[in-house]
Amino acid sequence: MKHFFIGLSTALLVSATAFSQTKNYKEHKVTKGETAYSIAKKYSVSPEDIYRLNPEAKNGVNENAVILIPSNVGQPAKNSVTATVKETPKPTGKEVKVYHVVEAKETVYSISKKYDVTEESIKKNNPDIEKEGLKIGNTVIVFTSKKIDKPTIAPVKNNGAATAKYHLVEAKETKFGIAKKYGLTVDELEVLNPEIKENLEIGQNLRLNKNTPVAVKTPVAAVTSVKQQVQFMDYQVQPKETLYSLTKSSGLTQEQLLTANPELANGVKIGMTIKMPSTSKFNQINPNKEQVDIVKSLNKQEGKELVLMLPFHIDKIESDSTSTVQERLKKDKFLNMTLDFYAGALIAIDSAKTMGLPLTVKILDSEESKNSSAIASLISKNDFSKTDAVIGPFFQNHVETAAALLEKYNTPVISPLSNERGKPYSNLFQAMPNSLDVKRKMFDFMVAKDGNIIAIIDPKKGSSKQYIAENYPSVKIAEISDKGVPTLENVKSLMDKSKLNYVILESEKTGMVLSTCNILVTASSEYQVQLVTLDKNETLDFEEIPLSKLTRLKLLYPSVSRDNEAPEAEIFAKVFKKKNNIFPNRFATRGFDVTFDVILRLFQDGGYKESVNEKASEQIESKFNYANIDGGYYNKGVYLLYYDEDLTLKEAK
């Protein structure tokens, strides 16, 4: 173990040396009573400068924490009120002023090549890029002498000579914000659109100048015609969906959507079934995304750089004696988890080298705990401009910090272990499915099978009952007797002989679990019954619950991992044991799966992000099937497993 830590320390030191840059900051140790504001004042910088290098400081600074201070020490602090605002330079000579809207995977470099200009000129004309990075959807001003077929024209203030323009009102927009965006006053906007004087509604099409014709409503006849031509399907409204989001998904106007679904006039309610065009594109996972063996489509022409940010806390370990290290390993579960994950990741890296992939890997110590980390310092000290992907850190708040700081490079940051939904970033990929998505996968399966769904819920699980009632109102809730268990008569009264009856059990009480199993076994002589849990219920593993009953009821549950006895899984286990003298646990296997999947995707045509958008994959124990939701990427790869009569676990299809 001592040799392992020595090797690990050396690897980290080599990585840090090769990865370092010139310092452009100084460190400050927070003393009692100090705040981000007082520290900023002390060094004559702005609080924003401190937040930029230390994102976690937005939530306050802790005593004895070390934070980074920008190198412009001694210069006057920035003042947003008195600062001189530079006007955007005007084109000179034959240059054309182009408004370029940033698309996915674009960088300052790629935009400069597109318009045959320098990166420096783009940054000079768009100073926010240096401060906030390049973000999808932002407008970048470019002065170019290159011939542009259709240069983008910026919105201009209404002067009676502008071309016709509209603005579609989106959620959270205000009249003031829209008017300011297009160089108008609120009064001018209201004169052009009298209907918004009383209220501004999502989905309204606003005129932006006098030359724009008044938007006319689609005639009912035209709506009827659309309804006749479009093939509709039944769709169940999901949480957080609105009339506006449904119009965007369906491609219909609000009036067309309301004509097809009059009940929407009373409000959009979770769980209601409506008619949507079969061509609708929902903000959910594409069920038809192809799951492929991405090993077969590798492109080895270009080298890639992968960085692992893992919480080793080498500074603490190096000062320990061998006996202290051994004691630490006995007690420190978090360190053990880190080492297991890292050991699995090393097998993945070795596998990539065996396959001849031109991969460079750098290991950085994130030094993270729940409330602190070295992430901001690491990113400030090192050059990530050529990094193709980052795996880690472990904690959700720190991985979000990494994504925010690396967003300017469009560097994919993969969160390997956190199952929190978290904030969406265009470069953040949550590799672990979150608990709500796991539950949703189970319900989607039962609904797709047209099952009769019944829920038996422990009275102490009020949140589970509320979740089911709010999101799946068609589910029948069984009554619980005074003894705290369901009754055979009530459960049977909720069953349907013409359908498979899925019975969800939400309880960890051994008595309630055993009673429910007995009731369902009895009812199975008259009805088709399958026992369901919304997660892996450890109570079902107790000896008091006979395995024979679980197999008879074909216990079905969702899981983010599976047991795999395929040849590739056996090979991984043997290689891991040979290197580490122990068989891999779930964290080691997770380390392999996440790392190997990232590496293989880096070497696909188009790189990591395009591969995520187009392909689903599967490794030893995990699926990776990402969906782009609200601008972030979330893995929806969940297994549905059931106990078969031959006493084995199988995947439900």
C-alpha cells in the first residue's frame, strides 16, 4: 500500500509539473470575520474577480480557507457604475459587421477561421468572452472582409425603414427586457403591439417595427386541416411542462394545440393525456437512439487529452507513516472509494493503450470534501485549453464549479458518481442517473405495457405517496389497515383480470413487506401479478422474505447497474485481481465503466459531445444514454431487473 501511494504521489507531481502555467494570482488565507467583499476591498479588486477564481465563495468564505486573488493587486477595484463603456468598433474599409450566433461545439478559434479573422480581433470586439467564456446562443460581433452570402443583421431601433421582424415571447421574459433587447422603449413596443398593454403572454408574436405586418391568428379551418393531415399520438404530460413547452415540442401554435386538446384551456396538469403530433420532439431521451458497440467505430488519427480530478488528499497522506496510512484506510470510507474508483480507471486507461489509442492522461488531486476543494486553484494554475475531457470531481457542487470554469473551452466535464440532478451546463455530463429518472423509467415501462398499476405505501412514506399522486394520478393507492398492513380484499378490489397488475411496494418494514408478499401470492391464483419496487429494497434480501415468493412474483426493480457474467466482465475482474490482489467492487467497476466510456467516445468521429448526442453505449455494469435537458446532459441509462423462476436476475425489455 505504501508503494501504491508513492507511485500515486509521483504521478500527481509529474502531471502537475507538466500541466503548470505561470501564476497569475496570489493566495489569501481567510481570517475570522472576513468576507468576500472585505477581502476584495483589501486587495483593490472587485468581489466578481474573486468569485471568478473561487466560485464557491458566492456562498460565503470559511475561516482558514485559502482563496485565490487576481494578479491585478494594487489596481483600483472595478466599479460597474463609473467604469467607461467602450463602444463596439465600427467596420473599416471593406469590412462587414456580422452578428454570429454561437452554436454547439464552436470555439473562438473555429469562428475566427470561419470568417478569416484573428482570435484577438474577436475577443477585442467581444470583451465578455474573456470574462464569461463562449456560450451557445450568444451573439458574437465579427468584422470581416470575407464575402458573406447572408450576413446576420442586428435588430435595429424602429425607424420606419427596417425590415419586417418579430419576437416570440418566451417564459420569464418582460416587456422591459424585450424592448431593451431591440433598442425600443416599452411605450414604443406597446404602440406596435397594443395587445400587450394589459398582459404579456408566452408565445405571443410581437412586431418590432412598423414594416412588420400584424400577426394574424390562424383560421380554425386551417387548424382543422392541420389536424387532418398530422398523425397524432397519446402523450402523458410530464412534470414542469407548460403550454409553451408543449407548443415547442409539437411544432403547433397554441391555437392549434388547444383545438386538438380543448382541456388544455383549463391548464396543463401533470399526468393528463393529450394528443400530440407523432413528429413531436420532446425534451426527453430519444427511445430510438441506437445502442452500439463504440469500440467498432474508433478514429485513432488524432491524439486526445484526458484529465482525472480525484480527491486523493496526497498532502495529508504523504505526512503519514505506514501504520497511519493503514489505519486511515480502515476508517476512511471516502478515501477507499476514491482508490477503488481510481484502480478501475487505471484498467480502462491500460485497455486504451493496448488498443493503440493516442491518449494522454493527467491526474490531479481535487483535495475535495463536501464543503471545500482545490478545483478553482487547479484550473487557474493549469492549462486546460487543449484538454478534451475531464472526469471528476466527485461532489456535485465541485463538479459544477469545474464545468462553469471550463465552459469557456467547451471542455466536457463528466460527473462520475453524483446522482443529484444539479444545475445544467452545456459542458456538464451527469454519468449517474438521478433518483427521479430511475423512478420515471419504472413508471414509463409499466405504462408502456398498459399495466394496471397499484401502490401499497407505508404510512410513514408520505413523500412517496405525494410523488405518485402528483405525477401518476392513474395509479391506485391501496388502503392500509389499523395494523399497518394492506388487506387481501382491498388489494384484490383494485386489480384487473384483463391486465397485468403491477403492485408497487414502498416500505422497509419487514412485517409489511412479508404481509404484502403473502397477499400477492394468494391473489396470483386469480390475477396476473408482478411485485415492483422503485429502488433496490434491501429488506427483500432478509431471510424472513423467502426467495421463492420473490421469484413467483417476479420482483421487478430499477437499477443503475447490473450483474454481468459476460466474457468481457470476467476478463476485467481477472485483470483487476491480478493488479490489486482483490476482485473489483462496485466503485472499481464504476471507475472502469465511466473512464472507458469517455475514452471510447473521445475517439469517435466528431468527438465526445457528438457521440453522446448520437449513440447510446454499455460497458461492464453501466449504460450510458444521455439526454439533453434544459441545456445539460443527463444519463438515462437505467436497467429494469426482475427475479426469474430459475432464480436468476434478468433484464426486463
